[in-house]
Amino acid sequence: MGKLTIEERRRMNAARRTRPRAIAILAEPRDREAWRRRFGPVVGLIALGMSVIAAAQAGLPGLAWRLASTSLSASSLLEWLMPVLR
């Protein structure tokens, strides 16, 4: 990729200032660490939840409970979900 002209750089900077922050995080590679900090735990909890559901549906409630109870992420998920589910 070649160097940007001054006008191209100004347009890109203006676009960066006007778009929502979440889109900017997804679009800019230098902010990948910020994206991971913001969305990584959510993705991990979704994957863990899917594992627990799959184990329960397969008729393995012991495995589902072990997956849910041994993971620190799962315990925080359960702490967050319990008031919501009540």
C-alpha cells in the first residue's frame, strides 16, 4: 500500500471521528487489543454456554455441571444470569 496524500489522510481522519466507536474498534487493526478486551469475555462466555447446553442435550448432566461449575468465567456468567432468570 502506497503513501496517502494529505487529502486522503484528512478524509480518513474525518471519517474516523464521525463513525461510532465500536465500528472504529472493529475497523482499525491497531485497536484489536481494545476489541479483545471489550468483546473477548463475551465470546468466551457464549462458547462456554454452548458447550454446557450441548452436554446437557446429549444427556450428560454431570459434564454440563462440571463445565459450568469449574470455570471462573462460568461462575461469573451464572452470577450474572441468575438474577436475570429469576
